[in-house]
Amino acid sequence: MTRKKGGLNRGLGAFISDKNKVEEILKPSNELEIQELKLDDVEPREDQPRQAFDEESLKELANSISEYGVIQPIIVRKVGKKYEIVAGERRYRASKLANKDTIPAIIRELDDFEGENLSIIENIQREDLNPYDEAVAYKSIIDKYELTQEDLSKAIGKSRPYISNTIRLLRLDERVLEFLKSGQISYSIGRELLSITDNDEQYKRALEIMENKISVKAVAKAKKRKKRIKSPNIHLMEVEESFMDRLGTKVRINESQKVISINYYDNEDLQRIIEIIVGE
């Protein structure tokens, strides 16, 4: 039986939610805590959630570091003879690009659990995290800690549908995922492309969107035009909305076929929906 409510996943939620503790670790209490470490003695986490770093942005940060230095110290912990980055890999990479020998750092005594979770928090709460890395981070946290999407939603303060939709982006064709990684297509465009099940067609559509700079609104309108036009049943639309609000997923009622369709994203999501409907 899959463990969904063990101490570890509750600990993760409590750790993420303990903003005072996180703030205390990530920010220095005084300047004496900041040390200059040799860059050769510092290394990133192997399981860093963030995989893509915008090269142009890194160059800009490297230029700033060359002129003004690193303003905000990185957070590290001692692992063997090296210092493992807990927060601040982008500053570390930019410092290397700027040919710096040292970097300001705050050394914290953290166990594996605290070090990993701080790295997770620092990454998934970044505004510049691209949708691909965000999706990978959510999925890895859920898989590793055996969390439900609802658990993660409560822990990081983002809605369960948003987390589900973000993870679903990983189902895109690999070529389209590369566009998502590089920022050539947005989260919203990626969601629209998921409706195209044929990988080659999905890829061709992604190329067309990029080449013609088509907006997400235009993509959505084009998809709607392909559907059969008919007068909407306002009552059924309201019922659909009620179902979606209650179940937290897409629901469609086909009036002509007398069929109700409920979308689910994986077996865990299916079990969650069954529990809501059956009440067990």
C-alpha cells in the first residue's frame, strides 16, 4: 500500500509552512555570519529541481557581479570537504561566469532533510522558474515524499488544479518540452497544446505558434472554432461548473449522448475523485 500520510510528508508540509524557521535559515542575523568561500570548494546539489538557466540572464547577472559583486550571499551546508548549495545556484553560476575566485556565503548546519527542503522551497517559489522546471519540481516532490497533490497545494499555497495542470505539461512531446524549457512557449500555450494528442501535429502547431507569434487567446479561439457550433445549454453549463468546483478537474456533459465525462490526470487523482464522489 502506498504511504500517503507518513511522518516524512507531513514533515515536509510543516517545514515549508514554518515561514519563520525558513526565513531564519535563509537570511543572516548579522554580517559576521557571511564568509567568503572559494568557488572551487562549492558545488550545486545533484538533485537540484531547477534544470534550466537562461544564458542571457546569467550573462547580465555576471556583468553585475563583475561590477558590484554578489549582493546577496548564497546559503550552503558542509558535506564532506565541500560546501553544497542550498540556495543561490544562479548566483554561483554567474560568479563562475564572471571569473570570480570566491563567493559570499552563509554556512548552515542542516541535515539532509532540511537541506533538500530548503533547496526545494527556494526553487519552487522563484518567480523566474520556467514551467518545465516547476513541473519537474512538483512531480519529484510528490513522488519522493509520497504526497498527494492536495498535500503539496496546502504546503506551498498554490491551488491543486494549478499543480495538476503544471505537472500535466510533462506529457507534451519532447520537442515541445524543449520549447517550454527555453521559454519559447508559455505555460498557457503548453496547456492548449496538450489537447493535440498526435505528437507530430502538436510539434507542428508549436512551431506555427512560435513563427507567427500567435497568442494563447488566438490558439483557444481556433480550437473552439473546430468544435461544432450549437446553442449552449445554460443550465448544463452551470452544472458543469458546479462539478468542476467540487471535483477540482475538468467535467463535460454531453447532452445528446447523455454522458458525463470527468477528466483525471493519474491514478492518484482518480482515487481522489472517487473518494469525493463515493464519500469514503
